[in-house]
Amino acid sequence: MNRRKSLMQMIGLSLVLVLSNACGTPAPSVPPTATQAPPTALAKATATLVPPTPVPTEQTDWFDGRIGISLDAIEETRTLPAEYETADASEGHAYFAIYLSVTRVEGVHLVNAMGYEREGPVVHGADGQSYESAFRHFKGIKFADPTNLLSSAEFVPGAEGILAFEIPEGTEITELVFLYSYKESLDDKAPIRGEMVIVLP
């Protein structure tokens, strides 16, 4: 009887081993280590190592050693502001208006910010054409004798102005030739010609 019981136990154990080998057991999963990272996280980390490319800015302030000019605004329009009481640009044309201000005056007296004698400012187009100013206006004058409007006068830092050029519509303007007059002393009889070439954005 004991022999039969032992035989049954051996058969049972054999069946368990056979079934266990036939079904197989799943391989244990290995959890990711701390040094492993998902692909997306790795890509983001790599991307942050590249410094951003600086965005170039257009130059708006110009200085020639005597006077400083700031370009405040540029627009192409058929009509100038009503305060200037100017006619609209002719058919097929527009005003190329440049608004600017004087930022500094060093070692000289700026006696005319709109030209020299009969010469006025000029703009050049990408087509090689030049255009003279159709309208110009500046404010910000200081008189040597405030009670006498005929006394010597000069433009001071903070003076603001507009230079307008009538051009064919759609013309690309590339630069402004800013002409001005200055004196080394307000007592000088004749002013000196000054010129500044400003590349437009």
C-alpha cells in the first residue's frame, strides 16, 4: 500500500514538472534604470543646449560726430497729417514720409535741420532714381534772444521733424541723404554744410 502511494506521488510530481516546462514562465521584466530616459525627454534636453540665434535689429539712431538723428517712423501714404495742410500726392504717387528727431548736438550749433542753402534732403530708390523733398518741417528751435525772433537760433536735442518725398507708388527707398547746416559759433556769419547718409530699413 505504501509502495502504491509513493508511486502515485512520483507520477504527480512528474506531471507538474512536464506541465511547468510546456507552459513556460515569463521572463522577469527589468525596470528602467535612472540613467535611461524616454526618447522625447532626451530630445528636449539636447535641444536646450543650442543657444537661440539673436534676431537682428534695424539701426534707428545715427551720429556723425556732430549731430545725432533718430528715425522715429517711416510710412508711405497718399495724405500727410492734416496739421501740415498739404495736398494729397498726385495720381499714381505717394508720400514717403520720414519722421525723425535730433538726439544730440556736440561741439557745434545746428542752425538748419532741413538742408543747406538751396539744397534739401534727398532719398534714393532701389531703381537708381533720386527724389527731392516735397515737404519738410521741423520744430524745436532755441533763440539766442527769446524776445527777438530775428536773433540767432539753433535746433536743440529733442527737436522733431518730418521729411516727405513724393515718389511713384511701390518704389523701394533705400537711403536718405540728410543735409543740414551748422556753425561752430553762433556768431559765425556763414553756416557749414553737413551731410549724413542714412540707410533706411
